[in-house]
Amino acid sequence: MRKYIFFLFFAFFPLFLPAQEKGSNKIQKLDSIKGTITQKKDSTKTDFVPFAIIEQPPIFPGCEKLNKNLQKLCLQNQIKNYVSKNYNLKIVKKLHLKPGIKRIYVRFKIDKKGYIKEVAARGPHKKLEKEGIRVIKSLPKMIPGKQKNKNVGVKYTLPITFYVE
């Protein structure tokens, strides 16, 4: 009889894209020949900021009364606990996966209003990906993140890790 151990390796991986808001769409470019800095307009605008550099992270329900640093940790822990409790492990058992570590990477955004949007997953099996997407889409509405006192969306990547014995 195979044993299945489920654990959630939880870390938010920032998407290393420039953080920008509407109205601040300039990128500095170093002119190596002249040694000067020139301003260049960037044609791509985004209202989403990576989690690693957000000034005020989204606030998970129940974390409102904590200070900013603790709110970030609370958000991470609450999402971790939510996924651990709501991921359907029966799917893993039915797939008869080979022993070893299995990872599903779920990318998502918390938009300017605190809703989960643009959920995508990559993993060793389509059913595991689909379940990861289902669980993330069911997260509760949050207080949105802020950058320069304006509501912005926040990008996340969440690895969900299983160990199959």
C-alpha cells in the first residue's frame, strides 16, 4: 500500500518585471557611449506589482489588525493553510503517481479590488493543475495591495509540493 504525504512548500516567487503604475511608465536607460542617463517611454503599462516589492501587501481576512510586516506573513500563512485544507488529496491517490516529489506551480494575481484573477498552473498532471487552480480561485476576497497609496494588483507564484511514497 502506497503512502501519500502532502505538504505545502510555501513561498511567493516574485515575477521579476518592472513594477509600474499608471502615469509612471518611464524606464531609465544608460547610454554607455555618452555615459548619461536618458528617459525612455515604455509602451507597456501594468497595474500589477510583484509581491516582493509591494509597499502594502494584500490583506487576508483576519489579518487586518496586524502591522504591515506581520500582515505579509499572515497573508502567506493563511494562503498556505487554506490550500493545505482545501486541496483534494483523493485526486493524488487516484492518479497512482510514481514515488517522489511532485510540484505544481500556481500563478495568480490579486487584483485592485482584492479578487483572485488570471490563475494558471503547471505541474506533472493536468488533474493536479486543475485542482490547484480550483483551490486558488476559491480563496476569499482580500483587501487589495497598495503602491504609493493606490490600489494595485499583486502577482504571485505558489509552489504546491507533494511527496508520494
